[in-house]
Amino acid sequence: MVSLFSFCKHIIYYLHGDLKMISRKAIIRLSTLLAILSWVSLVFTDLSIVFSSTSNVAPSVGANIPPVLLSLFIISIFVYYKYRIEKAESINFVDLLWKVFVSGLVATIVSLLFRLLLNLLGNTKLAENVIFLDFIYLINLGLVIGFLVSTFIVWKRLILYQKSKFLMATWKIFEYGLFLSLLYNLIDLPAFSWFEDVYKGILVLIGVVLSANMKWVAFLNFKQKWKGILLIALAMFYLGYFTFTLTGFAVDISEVTTSFQDFRDSVFLIAIMSFIFVYSLFSLLVILFNLPTSSVFEQKLEEVVNFQRLSQSIQTEQSEDRVYDILLESSISTVLADAAWIEEIAEDGKSIFHTHNIKEDEIKRIKAHFVANDVKGILDKGSDRTKNLGKHLATLKGTHFRSMMAFPIYVKGKQEATLALLKDVSDGFNKENAKIIDTFTNQAGISVENFRLLSEALQNERYKEELKIAKNVQSSLLPKELDQNKDFNLVAFSEAADEVGGDYYDTLKIDEHQTAIIISDVSGKGTSAAFHMSQMKGVFHSLAQVGMDPKTFLTMANNALSKCLDKASFITTSYFVINTKKKVVDFARAGHCPTLYYDSKLKEWQFFQNKGLGLGILRNSGFENYIQLNSFTYNPDDIIVLYTDGITEAKNSKGDEYGYDRMLDVVSKMADKEALGIQDALINDLYKFTGTPVIDDDYTTLIIKFK
Amino acid sequence: MVDVKRIQEGKYDLITIVGEVDASSSIELDNAIAEAIKSGNKAFLVDCTSLEYISSAGLGVFMSYIEDFKKNDIHIVLFGMNEKVRNVFEILGLDQLLTIRGEKEEAKSAL
């Protein structure tokens, strides 16, 4: 008794899943072993009691032992199936019902074999022996308990599908009630026989209440419902058969003796049998009544799934075409269309067709037919798309379609495609269909739009990255240090616009007495400007070191650049060679802004008005004719101000240009200052004039002051 | 923004440029000149009276067709530029390659 109690305690632990140390497999094995042991001992004890009661021999075992063993057997079976079925991962309802069917089938076959044996024995003595009958009865009892418990566990999973708190609580009460009834079986209290009936009644009632939970039925498709009906009907048949068989045996045995394990006395067995019967009956009826509407539920589910696919397509799909393909598939499967097409309207009038079960020439025939019959308003938003189309199709020969719906697909308010759905039967579509496809096409439009926005964003990102690279290239091309000389001081300033421009300046010491200075402005902006600027730098560093005169330099630079500049690009340049030995500056201008020069002796500022032509404008031998070689002798305190058109063309908020006059104004007041002072004054005045740190074109100056 | 129109006026085609030619609008100017060359006409007057501003990209367009003008024996005369625009042409040296005149009558006789 003590060991039984501790075993029950363990069982309770198992039921709560607290004992996780023992694996599922071990529990299944252990419970199997216990079930077999308890059943075998039940058979022996019960048979010996029956034997002693019929042959008037004092029983060797107490009458209270068999009920204990029976309860033990039931609990073992319960644990076994709980771990076999309840903890299984699969939640396929038909699979669960299949399990019920199989356990019932096995039990029935075994039971039928014994019935056959009994029939073969006929009216022999053995067949009428009450002990033999009791033996067969006990076998049947064991089988039926196995079947009942497995069915109970399956029913539990079905009932608790999409459970609520209340349902869980009710189920727990029911389960504990059943468990207590097993304990109750152990104590024989005749004084409380009325209580037994009440207890039975309560359990049956809770069972009926629980049987109202049939949510799983809705999730079966048509085919599964038929399977369900078949399996449940068979389960009910088994239940009936077993009840009939057991009752037969019980009646036969009770004619001889009452001291056997009569299942009719067991509250547990009666309650569980009635529960299984009621739930089977309920589910059978519910499934049966749900059969005609199952296609509707399936369709709704399909719609939801399709809709989800469409909205997800934006994140996962590689192209707009794929979005249209999904729209086509989803629409067809949702309204069960026989054929469909999507026409992507291209700007050049050549449409792209996505088709299903229809050829392009048939589409063209149908479209031509509509045009010929002056059918309008099909593709307008808001019109009833199911109306009248079938009538027009009926007059078209060579097509077997009799009904049609068409939907426009709008992207950013512009119709980009048309979806058409066709059916063989007339009046094949209803308003419900039209509504759902309308949402589909709207979603597809949004998907396409989002898809484009995403690609645009990526493109922009790429462009920005490119600009960043170009800007880095540009700034790295400008010299870190300028070649100074005891005869002159040189300062430079360059601020690149956001949209990369192509201003360039550089110096090169040709020899001890000669220094080459260059300032350039590449036409255009962006990456190509930065590219051309690097070409200019290459040309400068390769030609200047040779020590050629400025005109030759520009002519050769023009030759070199003519082969690599694109058609509409040119580079303006001013090139200077300062000879400190002769105190002479040689210079030439190739389309660059006129050089501003201060003659300290005359105290005069002037813009050099020499001729010139931008590099790359004339890409043949005639170029040198347009270039002048100039030179002047410099004196201490003379100033050369070089700049790019970014400065003279800088605009203020009113749209006025900074211009040559303002520049001259500022610079001329600073004639006695060092180069850096002049530069600072000019740049400060420029920013003050524009009133913004944002610049449209590069600001570049290079100022030389002679000593 | 720029507006480029071409109309036939006697022996020559008159191209009128109105507005500002910058990097983006230079494409329009480019298309107009390309069309003018395609038309097969050999004489063009370009009215720059209302050309308010021209950027280096705009100059690049004129520059890129100088070779084509020569090759196809096309005579083209620009006229009516304001001082600023003319200055831009001159600094770059394009005035040495293109015929630029002050008034329309002068331009006609230069054809």
C-alpha cells in the first residue's frame, strides 16, 4: 500500500512533467512494464477470487487487491499514452484520429480472435467455465482500457486546441476528477453508493461541457473532414462493440459470481466511456455539418495566405516581374479562375504578358473584340468589374471563356499593368471575388512602388558613395606643399563644392632657377571632372619637368588631353614659369580666367588680356595658333592673383555675381600685405558676399607675391 | 531652365536661346543643335539676346559641334550676347572659333 502510494506520487509528478530527469523513452518503457505486470497480477488475483468464490474455498488474496491492480493498470496505460501521444510534436488532426483508429483496430482484432476461440469451443465445458470466461473478460477489459485511454488523450489534444484559460481549468478539474475516481475505486464504501452515482453524473456532465470544444474541425480541409468522419465513426463502432462484449461477459459471469472486477461498478470507466462517446458523436455531427462550408473556409485561408505572399514579395523578390507572377498565381488560386493574364504596359507600346492557360494571340483577339464592340469602363477604378463582360465574350468566336474580370494595377497613381481573370462558365465571378482581387492588385501596386523606391534609394546611396570617392580623389590630387622660393611667396586656397568640381593647381621646381605653376578648371562636375583633373595632373608632372616654354606646354597638353577628354569636356589652364635668375615670368593662357597682376612700380592692378583657347576645344594641329606666349619682368612686391570662375561667378541670394570688380576692389586694398593676408581678405569677402557656406562651384585661388 | 526654338527665316534657320544654360539644361541645347545639323540646312543664326547665363557645360555643347560645323560646311553665327555671356565665350577663346556678332543684321551679313 505504501509503495502504491509513492508510485502514485511519482505518477503525479510525471503528469506535471516535473521529473525531467527521466527521459520520455524511459517513462514509456517503464509504464509499459508496469501495465503488463499490473495486468498479469490482476488476472491472477481476480481469477483466484472468482475461483474461491465459486468453489467455496477461502480466498487466498483479499477482495480489495484487484481494484488496486486495475487502478494501477489504468494509470500505467495513461502515462504510456500521455507520453506517446500527448507529447508528440505533430498536431495533424487526421494523424491523431488515425492513432485512435489503429489502437481500436488492434484491440478489436485481438478481442475478435478470442471470441472466435470461444465460438470454436461451442458448448464444451471449458466454454462454460466461469474462470475461463473471466479470463477472456479480463483480456477484453485490458484492451478496452488501452483503447479508451488512448482515445481520451487524443480527445484532450483536440479539445485543448486553441485553448482558453477557462477551458484549461475545466479540463484540469475533469482530469483530476477522473484520477480521484480511480482512488475512490480502491475503497469500498457501500454507505455512499448514492455518492457514486452523483460523482459519475458530475463527471459525465463535465465531459459533455468539454465536448463543445470543436475548434479543430474548422481547420480540416474537405478531404480531411471525410477522413475524420470515417475514423471517428470507426472509433464509435469499436466503443459500441467493446461495450457490448464486456457487458455480455459481465452478465454471464455475474450469473455465477459477483466477486469479479465488474467494469460497470467503475466510476472511471463509465465516465471515460461516456465522455468518449459524447465527444465522438459531437465531432461526427459537427464535421458532417461543416462539410458543405469547408470549401469557403479553405478559400478564405487561401486568400489570407496569398495576400501575405504578395505583401512579403517586396522584401524577398528580385524583380517587379516576380511581383506580377505572384499576383497572377494568387489571383488564380483565390477565385479559381480557368485562365488569366497580366499585361505590363510598356511606354513604347510593347506590352509584356504574364499568362496562365491562355496564349498571347487569344488575349489580343479578346482585347480587339472589346475595342471593336466599344466596351468601355472595364478598367476604370470603381466600376463594377463583373458586369456585362461575359455577354461580350459570348459574341466572340474562337474562345471558350464566358466570364471575365479585369483590374488595373496602379503604381504611384499611374496604371502600369492590367490583370484579367477568365472562367469557362458564364457569371463565374461574384462581387466577393472582385473585392478580394481588388485588394490583391492594390497590394501588388504598393509592392512594385516600394520595390522601385528601394532600388532608387540604393542607386542614390551608390551615387553618393561615388561622389565621396570623387571628392577624395580630387582633394588628394592637390599638392600638400607648394614650392616656395627666396624670390617669392606662394599661397593657395581651395574649397570644393558639394557636387565635386574639377579645380586644380600645382607647382613644380624645374631646376634651381625655374619653377612651374599651374591652375586649371575642368569643365563639368562629378566623377568625370575628378577623372579629368587627375589626367591634367599627370600631364603637368610629365611635361613641366622637361622645362618647356608655356606655349609649347599648353600645345602638348592639348594634344595629350584631346585623346582622353570626352567630346563636350575641356580644361581651362594658366601656366607660368618663373625664372628667378632672369627675374622673368613666362606665361600662357588656355581659356582660363584672366590673370590679375599688380605692378608695384606703377602701383597698378590689371587683368592680362592675352589670347587663349581652352584645352580640348580644338583637337587638331591648329591649336597653337590660338595660344600666346607672354612674359614680363617682375620686381619685389609684385603680385599675381590666380583664381577660377567659381569665385567670379559665385552668386548671392539675390542672384548677383561676385564678379571681377568686387574681387579687384578687395585685393587692390591689400597690395602691401603678404600673400596670405591678401588671400584671407579675398576669401572672407567672398563668403560675406554669398552669405552662405554652401558653394555651387569650387573656390580656388593661388596668390604669388614677389620679394 | 532654357528654351531653344528653331524657325526657318529665308535662307537660314534662326535658333533662339532663352534662359540659362547650365549642366542640366545643356542637354536641351545639345539636342537642338544636333537636330539643326540633321536638318541639312547649312546656315544658322543663333539669337543669344535672351541668353542670360551659360555655364562651362553649355560652352562645352558649342565647342563639341565646332568640328561638325566645319566638316559639314555649316555656317553658324551667334549674335546679341550680353556682356557677361560674351565675356565667358571670349575668356575660353570660343570667340576665335565661332563667329559672334552684335546685331542681327551684322550677323546676317556675316553668313
